[in-house]
Amino acid sequence: MNWPTTKAELISLQLELASATPAPWVLPDRPLIGGVWVCFPRGLSGPGAAGDPAWAAAVVTDGRRVVEQQSSRGTALASYTPGLLALRLGPVLEGAVRRLAGRPDVLLLDGTGRDHPRGAGLAVQLGAVLDLPTVGVTHRPLVASGDWPDDLAGATAPLLVDGRHVGTWVRTRTGTRPLAVHPGWRTDLATSVAVVSTCLAGRRTPEPLRLARQAARLLRGR
DNA sequence: GCGACAG
DNA sequence: ATCTTGTCGC
């Protein structure tokens, strides 16, 4: 499967993926959890533009420590448009993950899943492209809504779209904003929260994502 | 028409 | 995403 290069093609793919029914993935006892992150030049503001330089990093962890790490230079193929994030980041994210010699059991990324205008956010798309189970983690929902959970580590609350439970607010750490956790490719609500929970290490951000972001920024330079 | 809007 | 110092807390 390749990345769409036009808005119309991406929308078509999203509609297709929204109704796809890939075999559910089962969380193993000691999963290798991957994370992938893309960062842009300091000072860049707004939606950006096609051609923006980008730096990406992908890591594989045992949930705490890095098992493998790869980073690469890339180029954004489009500006950012809500609902069409893949047009900007898809190929860059995929490229970083494909540099890995090994494959994680599940991959974390910054993007939504079914919390999307067409029911297939970047987490669903990237998982389909890579044929890898994914879980999305964002600071806020895209179209879903729901009250925050109690300010206690481990507390959760549903994220809804038209009454559908599409994601979960997770208070990963007491005293910080909750994260929105999204089932992606081959993962469900319970599994997505379980994956995030197993790689928190006492921090707000899941370790694989934190480490990938750290690596991408290191490559970019200060 | 206006604002909101994953990153 | 990125812009940003100090500051409060464990």
C-alpha cells in the first residue's frame, strides 16, 4: 500500500480503511513497543508548507529501554490540514519505521484513530501501510469529546463521536493533563489503553514516544 | 460569514 | 508542530 498524494485520494483511502476489519491484535506478555515522531524546524509556525524539512525518529523499546533506534531526514509533502495529517507526515513517518532492522509488536504515534471526520485517522492509516498494530496518542481529540477523568494517575474517561466510544482520556500522571489514547490499526479500546499503561515509566508521555521525540530533536539540532 | 481544527 | 523563563513541587 502506498501513500495518497492528493486530498481526494487520501479521503478515498480513509473511507476504505474506516470500514476495514483487520484481524484483532492480541497484546503479548512482553511486547516490543515502538514509537515514531516527526519534528520540524524551530520557529516554524502555522500549518507549514510542502517542502518543509522534517526530522523523524523511530524506536523499538521493551516498554522502558530502547532496543533499537533509527532517525532520518525527510521532507513534508504538504501543509497541515486537520483530517489530512497523512498528507504531510505519512511518508516521513513510514520512512523512519522502515529503517528499523526489527519490527515492534505495536507502534505508538501522534495521531488519532477512529476519532476522525471519516473514521480513519493517521494511526489507522500508518498501521495499514506498515501492516503493524498501532495506537494513537494525542494531546487532544480531533472531533471526539468527553469530560476529563479524575486527577489521579490511571483514571480514564470515554471520548465519544456521535455516541460512539472511539477513544479514551487517560490520566497518565496525577497533576498533568490527560492524554487522548486512540485505538489504531488492529487495536481496540482496552488494548490501546493497556499498551500505553505498560510503557509510562512514571511520566506523562509513554516512553517510546518520548524517546522518539528526543531522538528526532537531537537529529534536528538545537 | 466566522470560528474551530490530530500535527 | 513550534514559540518560551521562571517557577512550583517531589
